[in-house]
Amino acid sequence: MGLWQNLVVSYDKNTEALKKMYPLSTTSISNNGDKIVVIIIDGKGNFIRSRIIEKANRKKGVETEIITIPVTEKSLGRSSGVASHPVFDQFGYLKGDGKKYDDYLAQLQSFAESGFATDQIKAIYQYIEKRTVALDLAAIKPKDKTFVIFQVEMSKKPQTKVWEDESFFTAWHQYYLSTKEDARLLDYITGAEQSRAISHPKKISNASANSKLVSDNDTTNYTFRGKFTASLEAVSIGYESSQKAHQFLRYLINNRGYYCGEQVVLSFTVGFTEKLLPPPIEDESIWRFLQESSTETENDAQIDLHAETGIDYADTLKKTLEGFGYGKALTQHAKTAVIVLDAATAGRLSITFYRELDRNEYLEKIADWHDGCKWSLKLWDKKNKKYVLYIGAPSVDRIIEAVYGKPRGSKDESYIKIKKGARERLLRCIFDGAFLPTDYVVAAIRRASNPLGITGNGKFDRNGFERILATTCALVRKDYQQRNREGCELNIELDRTNRDYLYGRLLGAADKLEEYALYKKDSNRIVTAAIRHMQTFAQRPFRTWQTIHSCLNPYIQTVKGGFAFQEIEAIKNKFVSVADYEKDEPLNGSYLIGYYHERAYIDYLVKNVGKNEKLTEHNEQEGNNDGK
């Protein structure tokens, strides 16, 4: 099946769960742009009081409220003409005079006098025909475009808020279907005969509210002219199928959507509404996912170990998906779809990426991506206010930052455009097995090789540099694996004699040596010679190494005998030849991996080997004391 069939099937299988928030023949309004007026009446249409749902304002503690309202095809697409919504509408339609009121009253009367109307609808009609709305709301002074909704207080009806009553929306949809008098045609989504959709919904995505995914069969401009002589000759979509597909897509976007401007990325398992799958591109929810999975399977010692070394996300993902309900829950829902939607213009929403995979294939591709592109990464744990380690692929946004840098302000349109394209390219790497774009890898290496260009508050940002370095190492590792068919270890490779890798290790050891010396001197300076000369070092390593080494001379006596000093001497001896060491050609991305590995290795030596030596010394002293 295609996307449209999958959306309709999914809505049908989850009607009970969706009929309250996403009923058919409806749209939604909110208090984001203006206040909403609530008129409260009794069961006989008598005015009781009114109240206001204030305009959303986070600073004042007023949250956004989303309210579902019934619509017709014509009213949903209205712009400047008169086309009233059935029950809830703007004050300009309800205030009691003019063409708008006449249109609204006629439609409400038809609904109220039909066999589908509920007692609440009849009460609202009795109130509206009195033409007292403007008088009753005089103290509030609503604008013509302020929405007015109704609350009906009835003794045998506990649900007074009409917009939350499921029976109200069911009644409206059944009534509206009965009014569609056009001939039933073949619905190309389900293959059954339905009343055709004349106009399709907008407001699918909040980021592009006026954009439509399916254009209308207009009789003007260019919609079908040049291809057909009449709109009926084009592919027809049934009204109910269109409503179900759009409502389920709206549900997915609101609950699964990952936004970038007008672009939204999401995935779903056909026929299922619960969030049983990891998103196609990861964000900061990774750590929450890992915490939930690890606490179900591990003892305290394992959790402590992971806090120190980092959880392997790829491995945890595989185990979690198969072991903690994911696998079992999804056995009857075999298909998973990955979708990217984007609004190129204000009125057009397009599907720019769509893949339909078997459930196991989806899980394997996500896990394989995290396995092939994994590195030791840090995330900020907001709850505990500390950085935590995990081993996995960097998020797509972190990759984009490593390749392109950060945006120039919150509304950098050119950067948003770049992010949209990058997300689609990376999705193809994840789900199509495409190679990482070479330009991405090269750009990330260049950015990581220029640490002084990574700043925060006008100064070198060590944390930002380490974040970009780790992301770049993940990309280099993935690229090396794909193109050379060889793996790259996450931890230091002490026997590796590759020139690029060894020069990276030298740079890392020099960086650690000076960093430690500055720490002992209680210096606030964080820019070492290794950092200062890194960009030049990547192009002319042998010549630049002499410069860096000379900068270390003042510190060598301070830390002589330390791990960093010992490592520098040991690494020099690992070059296969003097000629290899003295070759002054540019380094490839392996040098960054060597740099990262060496810094991490020295940290390990300081923390573990140093601790063991102190323990041995303490035990020897204890033994001597016992012998006295």
C-alpha cells in the first residue's frame, strides 16, 4: 500500500482513540492569536453567562488550548467570501446581522432540524435565532474575528463543553455526509464508491497552517487544465478517505513530528498509534530512552559503569526493541513508514521523502546506523543537570552543526534551508544505505581542525570543540567503514602504525601535557599550543610538530615522567620509518580519531593506573607497618 492507504487504514484501526481529538469533518482553533469567548446557555437556549479563554501567554502562565470545531469543505477553505462554520464561528458570523449571520443561521437551522441533531445543537439554535449574541457579549467587546464557542448546561448531560462531546462530532459528520448530494464515484484510495472530496483540508501542520497536501479541483487557473477538460476526469478521492487520511496525518505530525521550519520528519507503524519505535532521526530524547531501558534490565553496578563509560546505544537499542515490548507489540503491525513533509510555498505542502519498510528492516536500519556511526558522545541531562555519556550516532542536528556550524540567530532562513536538505540526505544514508556525502565528511574535518573558530562569548569554546570533534570522529569512522570496508575502533589502537593516526596521537598527547601543566600552575588559560596550531598541523604535520614541541619545553620539566610525556616518546617510536615521520603531507580524518583516542587514553591512565599505583604504595606501607 501507499501512504494514503496506510493513513486511512491506520485511522480506521484507531477510530476509538482518535474520535475525540481528531474526529472527521473538523478542524481546530487555538487561543494563540486571540482570546476565545465561551457562551454558556441552558438546555432551552437561554443565556446564563459568558467567559473568556485568554490569549496564550507563557510569561503570564496562560497555556495554549486547542479546540476542535466542525467544518464544511467550503468553510474550511474560506478566505474573503461568506462561508460559515456549522456551530462554532467568529463573532462576525454570530452577532445577528448581515450576510454572514444569515448564512450561519440557515446552516445551523438545517442541522438542528435534522434527525442527527443532539439536544445541545437544538439549544444553541434556539439561542442564536434570538439575535442577542452582540448584546450578551457587550461587556467583553469581542472583535469580528474572535471565535465564539458554546457550553450547554443540561441536567442529564454531564459534559457541558460541546467541543469535548464525541456525540456532537459524530452527529455533525453523519449529517454532513447526508447533505453531499453529488454522485458517488470510485475512491482511488480504498477502491470503494464514496462521495468525492471537492476540497481537501489545510492546517495539517502548525508550521505551515495554510498549506494543502492535495490541491482542489478548481475550474480556474492551472489545476487540471491542459490535461483534462473537466475536474471529474482527474483521479478522484472520496470525502471520508480524505478526512481520515488528513486527520491521521495531523495526529502523527502533532505527536511524532520533528520540525525544522516548515519541514517535519516522522515515522509510524501502519495501524498503530503508540510510540513504539525510535524516531528516524534522533534528538535529545536519546538519553531518556536509554535511561528507561537500562533501569529495567541492569543492576546498580552496571548502571554505575555506564555512567562512567557511556551506554552503547546501538547495542541497547537492539536489546530494548526486541526485549521490552517493542518486538512483541509490533508483531502484528509489519509495515513502518518514514515521511518528510515540507512547505515550499505558503499554500503547498509536499512529501519530499517517503519510505515504507518492514518493521524488522526499520529497526535494523536504525540500529545499523547507530552501530556504524557510533562514537562516545555527551548529552546534557536536564533532570540531573550534568553531562552523561552514551555511545551511538550523533543526532542529525549535531552532524549539521559539525558540517555547517551554527545559525546566525534564531531566524536564519538560509541555515534552515540547509538543514532541511541535510536531513533528507542523511535519511537516505540511514534508510537507503547511501554513503555519507563526502562533502559532509570533508567539511566536518575542516571545522574540527580549526578549533579557534569554535567560540562562545567571544572565547574558545572547549566544550563546543569537543562536541564537534566527537561528531566528526563518528562521521570519519562511518565513512572509513563504508568506503574501505574496514572497521575503526572506539578505543585507542596501540598497535596501529598509520601515519595520520600516529600524528593525531602526538597532537593529543601534547595537548594533554600542556593542559595538565597549566592546571598545576593554576592557570586560567585553556588554549594550548596544540589547539593554537591544529589547523596548520593538519596541513604540515612534521614542520608544525617541531613548533608545538618547542612550545612544550617550558612545561616538560614540570610534568616530566607523567603519562603525556611518556606517550609522546612512545608514539614517536611507532612510526614505520623516519621518512614516514618526516613526510610533511596533509593528514586525513584519521588524525582526529588519533587525537581523540590519545586524550581519552591519557585520562584513563591518570584515573586508573595512577589509582592502582597509589593503592600498591599504600599496601606496601601497611605491610611495613605490620612488620615493625
